[in-house]
Amino acid sequence: MLAIRPASSAEAEDLARIGLAAWEKAIRVWGEDADRLRDNARQAFYDFCTRHWPDILVGEWDGDLAGWGSCEKADDFITDLWVQPEFQGRGIGTALLEAIEEGIKARGYKAARLDTHARNAAAIRLYKRLGYRVKAYFVTYSEPLDEDIDKVEMIREFDPGAEPEPDEDGLYSL
């Protein structure tokens, strides 16, 4: 059974491990060298989870930590969504995303925004299935990883009357 709840400070290290495991699984799919980036990524997840645990929602599956998500600045931008690999495919990411979106709506925003690696096809497909569309493609420098990252920004308007743009050409269609 799935439960969504706020994180506690005592869970920061476990949440960082979940983030790292999900990140490693994702980047290996497109052939990135996780070993080369692991130490920097591990530190970045640990730093984030210890500093921003009040902004994190946790997904538990039968009492086990299974994933987490965050909207760290309490605005409309979802900064993180990570599900432990062995728990993926159970709807945990979707439930976390929906819970985070509810907070965004409650703060008065008309849309939710997020970005993901441009080669993270599984995440892009998930977000598109949940009503997001690609808004922009960009390259940004990641200080924790010390390299440039290709990203896509995605947006989901909450207005039920808004017509989604057609997805004419696949994964990266604007």
C-alpha cells in the first residue's frame, strides 16, 4: 500500500541513497558513465536532502521508503522526483508528482514546471502521459557534476479548459 507524507530530517541519508540509485539507473540507460560521476552525485543528493528535507514528500510502499519528490522553493518548479529502482512501475512517481502538484495549485499557480535530462526518455514519456509538454530544450552547467547537461523544460497547465498542444513528432515535440 502506498502512502505519501512529508519527509523527516532523520531520513535525509536514506532519501539521498534513493535519489542516487534512481539517478544511476536512469543515466546508465543512455550510456553515461555513472562511476565517473557517482561521488559528485552522491554528495549532491546528500547535501540536498539534509538541507531541504522540509520541502520533500516521501512515498512509502508498505512502510518502506520507496521514493521522494520536492518543490524546494515552494513555487511552481518541481526540482526532484526519484523512485528507488525496485519500486518503479508501481505508480509511486505518479502519486508523488500529483501530491506536489496539489501543493503548487494550493499556492495559486496555474501550472507546474520541471526539467529533466534530455536523454531521459522514460521520464519524458511519463511526464507527457501525465499532461506535461516540452516547453524548451537547453544546456546548463551542473556544478555538483561539474559538466554541462542537456535538459528539457516541461510544463503542465492546470486549467482544464486548456487545449494540449499536439505531439506531432514524438518525445521532444514543443
